[in-house]
Amino acid sequence: MQYKNTVTVILLLCAVIAFAGCTVPTGPGPSATTAPVSGSYAGSASAESNLVPSPTDAMPDNNAVSVTVQEKVYDATIPVVFDGGKGQYLVKSIDVTLYTSDGQVTTAKIGTNKDDLVTLQGTRQTDRVVVTVSEMNGQTYKVADVLSPYRQH
């Protein structure tokens, strides 16, 4: 009889935990889809607030891919290269957003083949580059968020 009571209490506790939402997996969920923005960032936020990098998302190891934001070139262009990775076959699209120090916001897409490249026109000051990877299963990961200073040599 005591065994049945213990099992009943354990099952009741499991049900309470499940209904409380404690079993919801953590991690990045699918993000909302918005239209790409190009051109001036008119209105709400200042250019300085767009130049603050934020943390990137951790991709599952078996889905991991790499994108390299290379050093800004003397003419202020910023090369961004898709390096591939274990999850390359799952990649649906790669979006690159450039926030320039003068308040402009530009977006571009990189191909999904290894060594595909996009070159963005930055400024002769510090700019910010954000790279997001969308997978075929609907997951979106921010894989890079870096500042790109202008080298003066």
C-alpha cells in the first residue's frame, strides 16, 4: 500500500512540474521573419546604439557552421566569408547586416556554399557586422556580431 502512495505522489509531482512549464527546453526558438532593411535607419535609435555588439547564439554541435567577418580593407570594404561546417547542408540562407557609424543599415545575403563571399561597403570609422544563419528546420542563429574598425596604416 505504501508503494502505491509513493508512486502516486511521484506521478502527481511530475504532472505539476509539467504543467508549471519546467519541462520546456531552453535555447533559441524560431525567430520572427521580417523584411530586409536597406538604406538609412531613420527614426528611433541613434547610430551609436546600433554599434554595440550583443552575444551570439550557440548552435548545436552537429549543426554548427562558421562565418568569418574579415578585417576591413583600406577602401573600407568588409569581406564576409561562409566557411561551411558540419551543418552546412542544413543552411537555408545567410543574412549579413551592416550598421555603419553614420547610421546606415545595409543587408546582404551570402550563398550557402563553402567559401561564398559578400563584400559590404563600410565607412572609414568603426562599423558593426551581424550575421544570421537560417536553417531548413526554421531555426535562426546569430553566428557573428562584431565591430569592424578602420585600420589606418
